[in-house]
Amino acid sequence: MRLLAALLAAWAALTAAGAEARVIVSFYSVPGSVITGRSVHAFVTLTGTLDADGRAVNENYGFSALTWNPAGFFRPVPQTMLIEKPDYIRRAHYHFRTPISDAAYHRIVQEVQLWWHDPAHLWDIDKRNCVTFVGVVAQISGLQADFPPKIMRKPRTYLDHLATLNPQVDRNAK
């Protein structure tokens, strides 16, 4: 009986540790500012621990035009992936978060690299911007996401819309 209890305790401890070893994807928006010279923006953070190898994850990504110039309003322009500083993330508007599997984490990282470096993924104000990017990350994360044209230039509105489509997400924790 003691052996069974010890085995059950060990199994429970391993299961609990595995449950904590989870990557969380969080979704944020930032209003534009003339003072900072930044436009409205949406981005994601990936934090936690991978189940497979216990590696710590602390990353963030936001798709953007490489440089800001008027051409971006009329045609696709070269792209980049913004990696934000902790202070920027703290000041951003948190919308929601959801746990993801290791497979989803690796798929998101692969998608980041594609959007960042593939010349076919130019930044386009109406078709491929930071809002589109966070929508694709939401889909990879197992969330429902659509892309209503009227809100695709409005990061905060779009992320609020995604939260409404996905009532299971954690809107309270940050």
C-alpha cells in the first residue's frame, strides 16, 4: 500500500510539474504617439517554459514596416519584426493570454521568421500589418480569429474583437 501511495505521489508531482511547464502567449496593443514617434501597434509575448526540455521562454514579436515613410500608405514596403523592451511591454495595453503547446510555440517561432525574413511577406497597411500578424498568431495558438477589413488598422479594437470571439482566454491576468 505504501508503494502504491509513493507511486501515486510521484506521478502527481510529475504531472503538476508538467502542468506548470507551459508557454503562455499574451496579446498587447499600444496607441500611437506623436511624442514617441510610434504608430498604433499590436504585438505578442511568449513566456514560460517548454514542456519537452524545460527551456525558459521570454520573447516578444510585433510585425512592422522596416522604416516609416509615406510609401507605406500606397504600396507594400520592406518589413521587420520589432522586439520590444520590458518598459514598452509594461506600458502596453494587455488584452488576453492563453497557454499553448510546445508544437504551437515552435510553429509561432517559425511563422515569425517567415514574416520577418521572407521578401514575399512585405508589410502592407491593409493586408499584412501588425494586426494581421497577431491574428495569425492567435490562429496558431488554437484561437478563433477572423480579419474584418474595417478594424484591420485598429490594434486595440481588433484584439478586443478576438477576445470576444474566444471567451475562454484569460483577460484578467497579466
